[in-house]
Amino acid sequence: MLTIQDFPHINAGLNASSAILLVIGFILIKRGRYRAHAVTMILASLVSAAFLACYLIYHYKAGEQSTKQMTWLPVWLRTVYLLILFPHLLLAFVMLPMIIMTHNRAYRRQWARHRKIARPTFYIWLYVSVTGVVIYWMLYHLFPSMKG
């Protein structure tokens, strides 16, 4: 039976899956496999959408306690965590409209405009996916008492 405590692990898996699909999509486009690239990027979008849904459900049901329980950590370690977390959160908000714009331009076959936005979108999306897994690892494996 799925419980709310399972969601962070599911979210980490979805973030990791998104990162893997992004890298595969990048390789495919570099090899000129446009149709396979398109399918892979749509899958990455669906996985990221599933992540967002699970993330919102988890935080609605469980709340967020992790940063409130960090007082016992050494200052330098707390600083490292926050230096990863804050850009991750900021870029996560930025990437959603960028992904939509990138898909829209591909759908409309506006290839020059698509390529212009696709590159920064890819790097931001990959950063957010990878740092999502890093944050999960820090909270649930490096600092397990912070689980909340």
C-alpha cells in the first residue's frame, strides 16, 4: 500500500528518470534521430509532470520540515545544502514555462526558435532533475533524521 512516506522516494525516482531521459534525448538529437528525440522529450515531460503532481501531493499532505530541523548541522554543511536547494527551487519555477515554450515551438515546427530556447531549457531542466536527486539523497540518506 502506497503511503505519503513513499512519495519522496517516488519523487527521487521520477527526477532520476527525467535526467536519464533528458540525456538520452540530447544524444538522439545530436545523432539526428529527430523522431526518437521527440518521443524521448515527451516522455521526459510526462515523467516531470508526474513528479510535480507527486511533489505537490506530498507537500500538501506532509508539509515541509527539512529546513526547520537543520539547526543541529554544522553551519558549513547547512550552507552547502541551502546553496543547492535555493537555485534548485528558483530554476524549477523558471523551467516550467520554458519547457512549455520549447514544446510549443517544436509542435509549430518553428525549428530556429525551438533550438534557441531548447538549449537553455535542457541545461536548466537537467540541473533541476539532478539536484532534486541530490537533495533527496541529502535529506533521506546523508541526514536521515531530517525526514520530518
